[in-house]
Amino acid sequence: MEPNVKIDLLIPGLPAKTDHFLFGICSLLLIRTAGRTILFDTGPFRIRPFLIKALEDLALSPKDIDTVFLTHLHWDHVENLDLFPDAEVLTPRSEFEYAAAPRPNDWGTPPYVREILRDMKVTLLPEQEQEIFPGVRTLLLPGHSIGLQGLVIDTANERAVLASDALWSARDATRAIPDVAFFDPAKAQTSLDKALAAGDVFYPGHDRPFRFTNGIVQYLTQYRYELSFPFQPLGQSFSLGISTERKTSAESQR
Ligand SMILES: [Zn+2]
């Protein structure tokens, strides 16, 4: 019997950079397969209320998550792990071992990340691809970090590649160059090529899911963001609304 696996986008990753801080909004996905409700990465603490709301919208609460898959141990992927104290946590062994003593200038892996994992039910994944649940296989994608692992999932009609930061945004696909490859650039290039060859639909670490056919990106969802800066104590806030949706003619005339 074909496994029936469903993927839902809880929080779309944001491909944003500034010269003042790291944005760190990564894609959070929900995978449902026979007997398992799996959260794919947990995100930074600052998105916690939005994660809870996204679960509520699917009639779920954090208690319903029985499995957490941590692709790698960068701060923006792990900070909400304590919401799931009873879940089985799957993460690569090489990430776990490296996190005991990260490189001094590794701004992704916080020195306290092993504390976040303490007292959790951690299952360490070997450096070997395997089917961890029916229809859900691991994909070794090192380079962005020491031992990042993604997933390849066969859904009802397509093969999805959950690549996390090995595929940072859709631009990595069109340029065929990894944008954020700071741990080992050569391995990151091999991993990007491998991820792009592994399926039909792609879930990047910091972008919306997309289909990639003949070099053309077709996004599956849209963005709408509001940023507000109350810089003037007596005046108005500076506001910036960003939308990737096609403007209606009424909007574009304003
Ligand atoms: Zn990362």
C-alpha cells in the first residue's frame, strides 16, 4: 500500500537580510503520516505565538506533535523545542556532537544549544540516508552546517524535498549556487545540486515552497508582510507593506 503522507506549511520562511541583524525566520512544516505528527524545525522564539496559532488553524495544539525533526542546530531552527517536551526529537548525530564545541565564529550554532536538547527524548540520526517513517526518507545535505539533514517525502501526487537551509531561497535554484554556505562551501554546492535533483516540489529553509521545472520557479504560496518603525515620538510610524500578490488595478493606482 502506498504511504499517505501530508505536508502543511505552518510558517513560510522569509528570505530577508539586513545589515543590522539576522532575520532568522525559517520554514516550519507539519508532516502527517501513519501514526506520526511531525514538526519539521521549530523556528526562533519570536515566532512562537504564530506557530501556536498555525497549529490551532489545523485544530492541533503543541501536545499533538509527537515527533520533532531538527534539520540542524542553528538558533533559528531550535528555539521552540521546549513547547514539545514529550515529543521524540530526531536530529543528526554530527550536529549534536559538533554543538558541544562550535567554532568560535559560528553565528548559527549557539553555545547553549545542547542545553535546549537536555532532558528531551533525542534520537540521533546516523550519517546515512534511511526511511524513518513510511514514505519519509532522510537526505544528507551538509555544507550550510556540519551535518544538515533534510527529508524526501512522497505525497499523493509528487515528491517533495524538504531541504531546509541547504536550499536557502528559490534564488539558489535559479542561480544553482548556495547563498548561505558558510560552514563548508564545496559540500554546500554538492548538497544544493543533490537536493534539486531529488524531487519535484521544494521547501527551502527561508522561502516559500515552489515547483521547479526547466529552470522556472513557480511559487505555491504568496507573502504579505507589514513592518512598522515608530522612529518619531510625536509623528507617525514609518510603515512598509510587502506583498508578492499581484496588485489589483485599484491598488496600483493609489
Ligand atoms: Zn541554518
